[in-house]
Amino acid sequence: MKTIDASILSEVYKERDIESRKYDFGMVIIIGGSDFYSGSPALSAMAAFRSGADMVRIIAPKRAADIIASFTPDMAAYPLKGNYLTQKDIPILVSMTEAAKVAARDNIAVVLGGGIGLSKETQDTVLEYLSKISVTTIIDADAITAIKSDPKVLEGKECIITPHYNEFYRLTGKDIYELPLEEKIETVKEEARDLGATILLKGSVDIISDGSEVAINEIGSPYLTVGGCGDTLAGIVGAIASRKTPAVKAASAAAYINVMAGRLAAQKFGESLTALDLIDFIPNVIKNNFKENE
């Protein structure tokens, strides 16, 4: 078992070669949002950009996409028809994912699930989409619930699932919040092995496992309970995974960055901290890595 510390950053972030091309450092596709939830994919996208992704593309229902596109000019948001994800969207979702995979020379990750809702049609759409793609996918928020009904959809794919304790219960049927840390770790490891995926269980101690390796992030912050801090984490995971970083390492580095940025933001804002504040401090965490290696 590995305890995550700042050294994980030097394994992910290197000095860039002058000959680097666009997409060498990743493209992230973010699929999420609905009429009611437009903020989730936007927060993931902003966090992904701040974590070094060369490009982020958002695919969302029209109202959410239009709102997101207005936030900042570097947001590329494709509007789907309708108020939420449906199976009619599958051809567009798959074709845009495959086109991005080619353009980015396989330096790609998908972040799926933020703000999509729990309607049966949307949950079925998640499963059908997953069955048709072959890229690293971060399964977050409401998309986690869809996996419960058909976990075999993950077979042969590289997926990173990012639940909090309630979502972990929905996925596995196991309520482990009050268990000792050692038992939590073992349960996460077992479930990751059974699913054939990497799990990043969010909590005061983050637990990451692919069923074989285990890493824990003991830093923690009580201020990351605020809405949106899980969305930022998913975006950071996507940015790092899109660089072809192995799943456990990508999840570990992202957990470290998210918590450390949250801790820095909390020093300034305390009880007033928002997810946007956390995003603003991501560069400080990453820059510290380069200072330490000068």
C-alpha cells in the first residue's frame, strides 16, 4: 500500500519538450449536465484545463451547453437536443468521442456523469455509450448508479470510478462509512477487482485501488464537502489520465491535487470556500512541484 504525497506530481508532470504538439498533453471529453444541473460539467472542465489538459470538449443538453459556453471563451460546448441525455444522443456521443480519439492521437479521456440525473432513459444511455467506446473513462456522479445494473459493461475497458460513500453504496450495496480504515481499504480493493476497474473512494482519507495496487491520500480537508469539489476531482483525473497515465497513478495524483488546492483555498476563504476557489489554487499545487525540482 502506498501513501500519496507530493512526490506523485513529479511522476505525472515533466518539463515540456519544445517540440511538443497540441494534444500531446491530452484532450478531455466531458459528458454531463441537464436542465437543472449545468454547473457540474463546467467545473470539471475548468479543473481539467487548470490541471494541464491541452483541450476540453463538453457535450451536454442544450441549456447546459449554452450556459457553459458563456462562462469563458476556452470552453467548447456542443449542445445536444433535449433537456437530458437520451439514447437518441448515442450516435453523436460515440462519433464525437471517436473523432477526438483520432485527433488527439489516443491522448484522451472521457469524464462521464456529472449532473446527468437518474432517469431510466439517461441511465440506459450511459450503459449503451460505455458499451460502444474504448477510451479511458472516468465514471462519476450519476453515471456510477448506472453501472450497478450492468457491471459487465466495464469488461475490457480502462475505467476510473469516483464515488463518495453514498455512491459507493449504490454501486456495491455495501455501507462502509463507519468501518475501520483497514476494512474500507480491503472492501474497495475487492470491489475494484470484481469490477475490473479502478475505484477512487472520496472521503477524509481517499482510497484508490485497481484490485491489486492500493494507494491512500491521508491529507484530507473538511472544506471539500461543499458542492462541486467532486466535479473538480473528476476533471483533474480526466486531465491526468488523458496523458496516458496509468489509472491508479492518475487517480492518486488527482486526489492529491484536489485536496491540496482545497486546503490552500480554505486558508483564504474558510467557510466561504467554493469549488471555483479550489480550481484557482490548482496551479499553485502543480507549480510547487516544479519549484521543488529546480
